[in-house]
Amino acid sequence: MIRKLAFALVLTAAFAASSANAAEIRRAPSSGAIAITPSVAVPAGTELVFLSGALPAIADKTRPGTTEEQTRSVLSRLEAALKAEGLGHGDVVKATVFLVGDPAKNGEIDFAGLNKAWAEAFGTAAQPNKPARSTVKVAGLVLPGALVEIEFVAAKTR
């Protein structure tokens, strides 16, 4: 009797795990023009991958680039890190963006520049998934001249 009960519990747990894994990641529809979603629900059994903040490649220290250019650079670097995990931009469920005020814009952040480059990677016809995102203005980043740093959480269903 105990063996049958234990076997039934194992089968129930296996079934629950398999049905949870079969569940889809749900993204709330966004109403704005920005390629982000207000929320993402990740089912139990989904593997989460946390990517540390990435900074832009700045080849010319005298002209580090605009927020838009640096965002493209950071997204490219993060795409390579995602690819190494068997993932892509479509698997990103949460992003945190740190922006420095642009000296060329009197110290204001270039939110439009960020969003222009962002929209090339998220919410497109080729890659329609949009992550939840927070954007924070910071006084500075560890890389001189850097205007943007981005970190990702990606989800992989099994």
C-alpha cells in the first residue's frame, strides 16, 4: 500500500511538472508605442537566466557615441550572451536599463534614443516579444563615456 501511494505521488508530481513546463510565458499586451510590456508571467518549471549588466563598446574615447548608438552596442553584446545560453532577444522577460544624462542634451537622458534602438530588437515583425522594463537615470557608470548599461532576465521553457 505504501509503495502504491509513493508511486502515485511520484506520478502526480511528474504530471504537475510536465504540465507546468508546457505552460507558455504570458506577456500582457502593451498599449504604448514603446516596445515593452507592463508584465510578464513565467510558469513554474521555467529556467531563468540572469545576465549581468552590459556596457557599450567605446572605441573612440573622444567620441563615445549617442545613447542610441550605445544602446545598439549593448543590445548586440547581450544578444551574444543570450546566444551562448541558447536564447535570443525573444526570450528576455525583464530588462533593467541604467541611463546617464547625455552631456550633448544638457545632462538629460536620451529616452527617445534608447527607445529607437530598443525597437529594433523588441516588438518587431521578426521578433514580436516584448519584455517588462525599468529605466533608471544614474549619475554615472563604471566605463567613462558610457551612457547606458542594460541587464536582462531571460526565460527558457523546457
